[in-house]
Amino acid sequence: MLTIWGRTSSSNVMKVLWACEELGIAFERIDAGGAFGRTQDAGYLAMNPNALVPTIQDGDFTLWESNSILRYLARTRAPGGAILPADPKAAADCERWMDWQLSALNAPMTTIFFTYVRTPEPERDMAATAKARDAAEKLWAMVDARLGAGDYVCGAALTLADIVLGVYAWRWFNLPIERAPMPRLEAWFERLKTRPGYAKHVALPMT
């Protein structure tokens, strides 16, 4: 049985939970991080010295870093499947969007999210948030342009690229910010919301 350590409100945990639903992977989840604590416990630090979530245990194998976890689950549970294609070029296309989520999209989206969800109003830096919103909009426009080639980020089928970006799309479309019209991005978001795993693990109140 796969064990997932992490709280359900974490975007990085959401990725893993949604992927498990897409792949039909049974799992046990243990609350950790945030108000649940545990990440500073000696036992947890032995698994994940970063003291972050998620961490998985798969038999005698332990792994942290959400996007690495996604790759591992795809390769061990659905090798060669559409969610992470076997073809090197198709796989590289998928994985570059996964890396881009971490290197480009994560920072501005985290700023916007923390401002409106986790920072008391008197303490909010609205100038920094406006700058982050502008940066995020330019990045989402790249995804919108890419979606002109298919229903999903990498073509006709859902891949890990959609999973890592889709978690942030929920926040982009539900935070109280202005958004330029992006019809393809909006249509993709509507498609994601029809997927049971997205509805169960991502389309939730933001906390």
C-alpha cells in the first residue's frame, strides 16, 4: 500500500492525490504539515530532511519532491501510458512543463495565493501581489497559446503536465483578481473540473 504524508490543503500534495485517482492507485494518507505538524519530528526528517510535504513510502522506498513523485508513480503504475508517454520527445515535452511549473509559475502564484488566503489583510503587500499577478498572467497566456494544439497541454490526452498546472489553475480562476480573457485556458479548466480526481482533490475551498 502506498503511503502519502501530507495535508490535503497543500498544492503539492493535491498533485499526488489527483495522480493517484487518475492511475487507480490505492493509498493511505497521513496528515502532516501546517497545523498537523509532524514534519519536524525525527522520524519524518529521516524520510524527508526538507521537512516539507508530500513524502511517499512505497514498500521500502521513500521519495520526496512532488513532481518526482508523479514521475515515479507514472513509471511504476502506468509505464508507457499517456500520462507520461514512453516516447522520449513526448515525455520531454510533458516534463518541461512540469519543470516550468516549478521554475516559473510557482513563485508568482504562491505570492498571490498567500496574499489572499493566508495573510491577514492589514499585512498584505498589495504592490508585490499586483506584480505577481501580472507575471502570472503572462505565464498563463503561454499555456493558453499552447492549448491551441489540443484539449490538454500536451495534446489529446491528460498528462502529468496538466496535473501540475491544473492545481494552480484552480487558484488562478478562484482568487479575487482580475484576469485577461483566455478562452483556451478557460475551456481547459472546465475540462479539468469534469475529472473525478480533480473534483475530489483540487476543486476545494482554499485554505
